[in-house]
Amino acid sequence: MDFSEIPQKHFIFLSWVTALGLLISLTEATIRIKIEKKNTNLRRDKLIKKLYPKKLA
């Protein structure tokens, strides 16, 4: 494959599109991890409250 035929403008455009896609992907992954961690903590707290109620008769 001869890369000298690829116009410079197309190569720069594809590089920017790739970089933007990578940024969006990393942002989405970070948000998903934070949400999953928050949900896990809430689930754990709920289970602890269920096992150890504050009012003991």
C-alpha cells in the first residue's frame, strides 16, 4: 500500500476523528466506572442497614 497517495488533509482529518473518538470512549468508560462504583456502595449500604437495623427491640 502506497501511503504517499493519501492527501495530507484527509490524514489530518482522520487523525482528529480518531482522537475525538478515543476521548469520547475514555470519558464514557470513566463515567460508567464511577456510576458502577456508586451503585455498588449504595447496594452495600442498603444490605448493611438490612442486616443491622438501628432499632433493636
